[in-house]
Amino acid sequence: MELEKIQQAIRAQNLDGWLFFDHHLRDPLAYRVLGLTPPAAPTRRWYYMIPAQGEPVGMEHRIERGMTGNLPGERIPYSSWTEQVAALRRLTAGMRRVAMQYSPNCAIPYVSMVDAGTVELVRGTGVEVVTSAELIQTFEACWTPEALESHLEAGRRVDRVRDEAFALVRERTRNGAPLRDLEVKNFVRDGFAKAGLITDHGPIVGVNANASNPHYEPTEEVNTAIQAGDLVLLDMWAKLDQPGAVYYDITWTYFCGAAPPDDMRNVFQVVTGARDAAIERVKSAVSSGYPLCGFEVDDAARGVIDGSGFGQFFTHRTGHSIGQEVHGNGANMDNLETHDERRVVPWTCFSIEPGIYLEKFGVRSEVNMFVGEGEARKGEARVTGEIQRELALF
């Protein structure tokens, strides 16, 4: 456990402590932040308080001693509910504001791990319970230089597989040879394996109306032919097959022909315009030192789409945090599904992926952005891979 780093982060948030809690392995974030591997699944509650300064202290049930392992500090034993409350009062003594894996109104489900009853129990000791969402970013969403390099290398490999997949689509549709979305999906998965990449599922290969289903994925039972004149959306994500690697996640949309219809071309221009507006919002804020929040990036993209009259067809957030899981635990670019007020902080990465989903076709354009730190404490933000500019595949 990086105690000094944790306490520094607690102080930076003007908090008195960070209270960890678990029961039946409900909170994987707690174990990752604490560097804790439990000896067994806890059937009784444990708590562990890290104060802003001083030594941590925990509490464990008498029949499950050792659940918090070799973490530093005293352990208060308890059995009865009255002992539990008394021990909690000792853990929170002298404190006013304490963070837990809690999110007001469940605005950030990724960190909403502690049940409402436990939050009420802790509040009953007289402290204010606040969300640990910003703290979690520091320990879950911030990359190391090695993670960044793994992302960039994954990007190079994924981009090659993407090029090869669309070359397959181009060749077959030009020649009128049979091709189905399932074959493209399997082609991508085979390409990932050959390139030393792994993924949890996918890719999404959507043709025409299926491209308007953001989570459509062809199967053996449900799949569609791809022909000249079709629109094909390919959403693919993967990471290097090595410990600590992080994901690269992109979406490209192509028309199988040289002259896309005007309606497709118009939607593509609106979507890519929204993407570019969000990219510019991040770059300008980071370079000027403005404390940008996730919802503001969503506003930049959504404003373009709303202004073009397609607002009702942009039905998801603009982007998500990226980490060792494709949907990470940092700030999301979101002011639709949630109002994400978490800051876009250095050494984090996220997607920018606006989309418009109409009845006959859908368009999405996705890139990844990384925020780093440059000279003189000025930030820098960049797109980490290629950016699609044209809709026509031929």
C-alpha cells in the first residue's frame, strides 16, 4: 500500500480521512487501492480508516481476524453491533469529512460500491460522508509511463488490424463477393491474436441499421451481409497481452463506395465536427490550465450535434475513461447519462466518441485522448492514434 501517496491525496481533497469497507468482496476498488489480497471472502464486515495524517486503524470481526492482512495500524476487534458502532466512532473520532466508495444519487456508478445503509451507519457517528470519486481517479485512472507506452503500441497494432479489416470489406464489396459482418468480426479477433492483443469481447460490426445499435455484435445466429452501397461501422478495442497493459478503443464508419449519399455524408460531417469540437475543448483547457470537468467535454460535442438538429439521436455520453478495463474508473465525458464533475487530470486517458443513430444507419467516430504534463507545469493533451477524415471507403 502506498500510504504516503494516499494520505497526500486525502489532504489534497481537504478531507480528514478515507474509510474503506467491505463485505462479501463487494468493493474491488478497496482491495486494489490498498494492495490487499484477502485470505478468504469476508462473511463479516471489515473497515479500514486512513487518516489525512497519522497511522491508519482498522476493525475486524473476532471470528474473521486477519481480513485486512498486513496493512499498517491497529485493529479493533468487534462482535456485537454495539461494539461495531463504538469502534466506528473510534475510527472517525475528531474527523469532519470522510471519503467512501459512495456517489451522491449514484451519479458515478463506477465508485458507488458502499451500500446506503453503511453510509447511514457511518454518518451516524457524526461525520460527513463524501464521494471518493476523485481519490479513485488518482489510484485507478492515472497511468504510468509504461502504461502509456502499452497503449500507444496497442494503438499501432489495432490500427493495422482496422486497416486490414476494411481492406477486406473493400475488396469483397468491390468484387461483389459474399461477406457477412460475422466474418469481419472473426477476422478482427484473429488479427488481434496474431498481433499479441487481447480483448474482453467484440468487436462491434454494424451494417446500415445495425450501426444505429451502439452495442450490436454479430453472432452465429444473428448476422448480416455486407454489400456495395452499405454503411459499415467498426468499433474495436484491445490491449497488449501483458500485465498492466491498458486499452486502445476506436470506432470508424465507412460507406462501401466512392460516393456516399448526401444524408450519410451530412451526418458524418456533423459527428466528426462534434468529435473535433470535443478534442479542441480538451486541448485548449489543458494547455491553459483550466480545471476541465468531464461534463464540459460532453457539452462541447453535444452542442454541435444539438445545433445541427440531431440531438435526440445522440443517445449516449461522449466518452469514457480508459484503463486496464476498456471502461475505466476515471472521469467520463458525460453530461447526459450522468453529470460527471470529476476533473480531467494528468496521466489519464479517455475516449471521444459522439454518434448519431438514425433509423436506416448510424455513424460514430471514436478516438482516444491522453492528458499529460509538459514543461513549466503546463498540460498537454493529444489524440493517441489516427483520426478518420473521410467517409468513402473506395
